[in-house]
Amino acid sequence: MQARGKKMKSMRFPRYALSGSVAAALLAGCGGSQGAVYPATLGQRDVGSRVVAEPGCPTAHCIVVGDVAPGNSSGSILFFPRNANGNVRPSGRIEGPLTQLRYTTGIALDSAGNVYAANLGTDSVTVYAAGSEGNVAPIRTIAGSQTELQRPTGMALDSDGDLFVVNNAGNRVTVYAPNANGNVRPVRVINGKRTLLGGPWGIAFDSNSNIYVSNANPSSITIYSRNAKGNAAPERVISGSLTQLNGPEGIAVDASGYAYVANWEDASLVVFAPGADGNEAPAREDSSGLYGPNGVAIDTRGRTYLSNGCQDDAAFVAVYPEGANGAAPLRIIEGRKTKLGGCATSVVVR
């Protein structure tokens, strides 16, 4: 693994507390069309004049990465086999003008394998059919004034199939019914002073469907009951100097209730014990090999996946062993062949 240089914050993509006009100007400055168009054949690859079935990912057992190319706010979704390592080609891509991906900051998968993308650049959520590849149009798009989407970032689906979306600019969480499409109203909204939401970015659920949200202003994790709505106060708040939270973005909760948080500002992963509350120190911490982590995911074997980027180094995904506490990554997906651009914004594991 190559050495990581000092982070250059001036090269970071826009994040917190930007006005609509400033954000629009930054996004306009990143403009440009998506020139390459890729085959949309599902689960296949070309070998000369033959078409050969591609086993596994993106139809099963995948690392799925949301990515934004440097100098271009158009997004892409990349699929890698679960054991991917090094400078390897993705086994599938959703990319191109028909996809409507635009500054893609969050991704999620439902139980059927459909892929959801939060597009900060267009205040929209686009949904792609399971197994989609190439320059494909979404099967559904949530967008419009009634949706209350405002700089959407993190996303997660609960056990009922409802879609929860974090709105970074609106300091709110909007919730949509399964199969929501078009300019639809959310079925509920978490928003207001009592919520303590401030520059929210990531969202996750524990096994009881309690809602975890990472916040930047101030750095904190706010935890709500599964039925929270309106101006609801969190049931717990992890915040304070002992927590080591510093610009938290991606968040995931494992089956045992441990909460994993990617700290963008100091390039670290902090892990909190079940029930953590207040100014509590993390149970574990890791910073080896990290450089601007944005997204985090946990697989069923307890391995941790962190997407990194939005800096002067190329984007990459680092994979850590179960229970890692200062350990080096098991694997790193990085290099020109991976098609990862300047900012790997999010990661999920299927």
C-alpha cells in the first residue's frame, strides 16, 4: 500500500453548511458530461465476439461503492466481488448520462437487490433494478418540491422497506414508503431543534430498528426510537471530547449493536459499544491506512469496509478484520483498473 500524504482540505468536495447558491456554484464548476457509455447487459462480459456469463457480483456477494470522478460531479456505482484486492477491474458499473447519477453521496440496497442512490447534485434519489449495469435509466426517481429532499447524503432501508434519507442542508431525515416514486411527500420527517440534528450525513439501524445519525455540527451521533417523527428528541447522544468524533460521515451498526463511525476530518474509524451514550470513549479505534474515509459497512463475518477519497490521493476501499483495533487493512481495492475516481463516497456490502 502506498503511503498517504497529508490531507488537503481545500480539495475536499463541498460538505457542510453551504448555502444553496454556494453549493450550486461549486457543482456547476464540476460540470462536464459523462462521455463513456458501457454495455447494459446483465451479468455478462464480452470476450472477443463471444459473450460469457460473469459469475457472482453484481448479482450476488458484492462490495458496492458510490463514486464521484475528480473534476466531474457525475457519479457512478461500482461493483466488486467480496474478495477483491488491489488494482482489479470492477465486475460491474452503473454509469452514464441515462443513469441521472449526479454527485452521488449515498447508496443502499433493498432485500431484492435494487440499488438506491442519493444524488446531492440534483436533490433526488434514483433507484436501479437488481443486476443493472452500464448506462441504464432508473426504474424510479424520487424528486421534486414535495419530497423535501435538500442535499441528500446517507440512506438506509428499515425492515419494513421504508427508505430513510438524511438531508444535509435541511437538518432533517425524510422517510418514504416502499416503491415511492416521483414528486411524493415523505410519510414522516424527523426535523426540529429538539432533534439535535446538525449537518447530518450518515444513517444506520440497529437490530431493533433504532435510528442512528452522524452529525458534523457539532460532531455527534444522535440515536432515535424506530418510530421517531417530527421534532423528536434523541434517546441517546454520543458527543464530547472523549468520543474522538471529528467530522463523522459514514455509520454502520453490527448485529451485536456496535456502532462503527468513519471520521472524515482525522481519517479514523471509531467503534462504540452497544448502548454508548454521552461523552463516552470508543471501544475501539483504527486509523491505519485510512485517508479521508466517507462510508463504512460491516459484513456478516464482522469485517469492516471503508470507502476513502475526496482528497489529493486516489479513492480506495480498505477492508479490516473483525475486531480490528489499530490493525492494518486485510485488503485495499485501489488503482487505475478499479475505475474509482477522486471520491469514493459510500460503500455497502451484499
